[in-house]
Amino acid sequence: LNIHQQILEAKSNEQKLLAILLDPDKIEWEKLDDLLLKINKSPATHIFVGGSIVKATILEDLITQLKQKTNLPVVIFPGDPSQISPQADAILFLSLLSGRNPDYLIEYQVQAAPILKKTNLEVISTGYILIESGNETAVARVSKTKPLNRENLDLVLATAQAGEMLGNKLMYLEAGSGAKNAVPLKMIQLVAQNIRIPVIVGGGITDLQGIQDAYNAGADLVVIGTAFENNSHFFEVAANQKITRND
Ligand code: 1GP
């Protein structure tokens, strides 16, 4: 099974997935081995690699290490077409559906296509919807797009449904890395109930309860970046935290 098929299978078995997002720019390289040990012991099922601005060589170095030292599938989560490494297992081929910047809707995909054709990477077309989070996130700044209003559930749903109709295989609801507010649970629920493709949720989730809440609302895969970056013991200590969200 390829990675997309594994995600579909997990969804049909109601098995929830967890990706740790590693931004090569923020890695403390001298502590990488220790970090990889922690990842191997964590409940993560996938490693996502990428960031809004990352140099291709650093991305390549990190993926080489990941492939040597973990067994988890490594999926590129690119900020732009320079972030492609043939050593990864797959790439989320993103289209920033919430924005109206043609570069992130189609131009970068056109630039990436011939490069991807020369690799064996599994290309997974993914609709990417940025939701307003209460602070300006790097995705919004770098992509020069406006996130969708977190109250406008109808617009978010219509965007997700359009993305599904366009043939996207996954739908990513993103509050942005380091978001003050994560994607509202009601929004996750509405989207998950009204599209058939798997739903990824990330941005601003800082504790295990937040992960569980997103799963309960219908997320198939949750992405954790900053919380693990700031604290590599996250999955050990987070178990003791009990913070319930009210939205
Ligand atoms: C960002 O969804 C990911 O693209 C993860 O966000 O860094 O806030 O966990 P955090």
C-alpha cells in the first residue's frame, strides 16, 4: 500500500493518525539523534518535513537522517517548489484553496511537476485551507493570502467541497504553525461530515487533549509541530495535561 492508501485504510478502520512536523530550519542538529529516538518512541505515524522558507540542501540533509534512523514514512510538506527531495516517501502536493494568490494555486505546482516527474515520490494532491487563527502566521505572511474567517463555516465547507470535487485526495485544515487558536472543532466536524476524503488538521494544537478533540471532531490525521519542537518530551508529559477546549 502506498501512503495515500494507508491513510484511506486507517480512515475506514477509524484508526487515527499523527504526524510530527519537522521544520529543518528549526532543528537543533547536535540534538537530532536524541530527537529521533523520541520520535521513534512517540505515537507518531508519519513525519512531515517542510516549512514556509527552507533551503533545499538542509531539507535533503534532514530527510537523509530520517530515512536512516526511523521507520516512519517521511512526507514532504513543502512551502515552495525548491522543497523537493527524492529521498522522501511522498509529497503533499498542496493547493492553497483559501487564498487567491495564483502562485500557490497553480504556478508553483507547474514549476514542481517536471521535477517531481524525475523522482519516485508519491504525489498526494492536497487541498490546503488556511483558517484565521488570531495571530499572523508564517503561511499567511509568506503566501500573501488571507486566511478564511473562523466563523464562516459555510465558506470553509464550500472550499473543502470544491477541493474534493477538483480531485484532491486529502483536505488539510490549517491554522498555521504556532497559531494562537487551533482550527475550531465545529469546523472540523462540519467538513469531516460533508466530504469523503481524509481530513488533516494542524496548527496551534499544544496538548494531547487538543489532539483528541480534533480526532473526536472528525480529523483523520493531526499534525503537531511547535509543541514538539519546543518540548521533545511533549508526548510523555502531555499525557498529564488536562486542558479542555470549549469551542
Ligand atoms: C503547521 O499544522 C502545522 O503547518 C503544525 O502547526 O506548529 O502549530 O503545531 P504547529
